[in-house]
Amino acid sequence: MGNEIYFGWGKENRVSFSSLLDSLNDWAEDKVILVLDEAQELHKMRGFNILPSLAYAFDNLRKVKIILSGSEIGLLLKFLKLEDAGSPLFGRAFSRVELKPFTKEEAVEFLRRGFEELKVDFSDYEKVYNELGGIPGWLTYFGFRYYEIREFDKAMNETLNYAKRFIISEFEHFLLDKMIAKERYYTIMKSTANCNNWSGIKNELEAKEGIKISDSELSNYLNHLLDSSWLTKVDDRYCPSEPLIGRAFKE
């Protein structure tokens, strides 16, 4: 579009985030939309708090619209502290859009329309859903591979293998600041691959390490996994947030 922004980390002529937002507001004829993807990662910043800048933009910059998106909704909400009276964003109105996995009916319709557009004859929609669940990205990946290969089993195996590698890679990223408890997190994920309750998880951890694990430690691990959308709680059981996560830690 003919516009460029360069960032420099030297102390001289350093541009603050607020002044950047000011400049965007002055430049925009109508409005400018700033999207911060995977915004929960901002909680890792040290020495800078972006929340006052966001509050400033909300209060003063009418042309700047900010969208925060992320795959770890629990962490994102904790970072924003929208219900904390001491947070700069407390009391500001916002719209929340939460994208959930497709239901079986939605997944079937999604696949049907996709293959119809590609003019590909396909009928095993429910079989795909049973294997992959309702995450649109995995359904799309399978559809692309099937379109290229035209063999169900081969396309499905490629999708499952890629999904496992991707999920484990993402889990390793999640563990970067938790390396001291890395094996415990892996044990919990394997223990909950088919869902498990609190006592079952605790028993497996203690059996593997041969020591007692405190309730507070286990709560901390589980809360991190829940906040980061690796696990979800169904009644009194902890389960993978999507089928392919369970499959990745089961094998």
C-alpha cells in the first residue's frame, strides 16, 4: 500500500507505542484497524506494559480500532484484566467473538461446500469428522490433501501425521518458560488423552516420579493447561480441548 514502518531498538529517536497509535490516528482518513494476533504472548514482555497504551487509544483515538486475537483465550483475558478495577482497561466496552469448533453438522456442511466448489466427488464427511473433530483448520488441511491425492486413507494419514508434529511443536513452545516441570506436563497430557479426573492425574504423576505431588502444584499445572487451551474441563474430568491433541499425546 506504499506505507512502511521501521522499528529500531536504540534509545535515540525511539518511538513509543502510544505515539505510533497517535500517528496512525492522524494519518487515517476514516479509520485504521490494528490487529495484534496471538496477543496473549504480550504478557511475556518485560519492562513495558501495553495496557495503558490500549486504554489511551480507546479513550482518545477515534479512528484507531484495535482487534486482539489469540488461540489461548484464558491467558489473553488474564493479560487484559478486563474485570480488574486496577487495570487500565477496566470499564472499557469491548466486543468478544469466540470461535468454537464446528459441530458435526457444521463440519459436514463445511466439507460438502468445499468439495462442491472444487467439483470433487466425496461422501465420507462423517468419517472425516470422527477422525479430526471440528477444528476448521484441520478439516481444510485434509480437504486440500484429498484434493491433491484423491485417496482417503493417504490424505487422512498425512493430515494426522502433520497434526501430531504441529501439536507437539506448539506444546514445546508452551513449555519454554516451564522447562523445570516439562516432564510433569507431558505426563499430565498423556494421562488426560482419554480424559481423567483429578485423583487419576495425581496418581499417575506420583507413580511415575515416586514422590508425593502437592495439591497446589497440580492445580498450578492444570490451570496453565486450561488457560492455554490444551485442556478443557468437562464436569469433574480434564480432557483434551480437541480430539487431535488427545491423539498426539496418546501415541
